[in-house]
Amino acid sequence: MFYYIYILYSLKDHKFYTGISHDLRKRLKEHNSGKNISTSYRRPFKLIYYEAYPLKRDAQAREVYLKTSMGKRVLKKQLSNYLLTLDR
């Protein structure tokens, strides 16, 4: 089993949501159906990035980093061309 770090992009407020899951497709459906209370008001979401890790603790460490200001900055730079297409 793999653990996935994922980045969702809210098409409503144009902000990111970073999470972790062992079932990425199911988790995306939960976010977009409103089952996650903390993100239900920001729907719909588009999956824009993910990474897979065989160990949960490695995935958790990466998630913590991506939620820092430096992690967000690196990710935005890495996806800068793609992010420009989302706001069109």
C-alpha cells in the first residue's frame, strides 16, 4: 500500500489544500462531495499534484514540509506554468 500526499486546487477560492491518504481517488471524491466539513465550502476541487510513498511516516514528513511557507513557495514555483492555465 502507498500513502499519497496530494494538493487540491479550489476552483472557488483559488487556494490550495494539502492532505494525505492511502486511497487518493476516494479522498478526492469525499472532498468534492462535501463529506469533509473543513473543505466543503471551498468546492469544487481539482487534483493538481500528488506524490506516493511506501511508508506513512515519510508521507507525513513531506506533508508537513509542503504546508510550510517554503514548501508552498517551492510547489508554486514548480507548478507555475500549470497554475497559470487554471485561472483562465
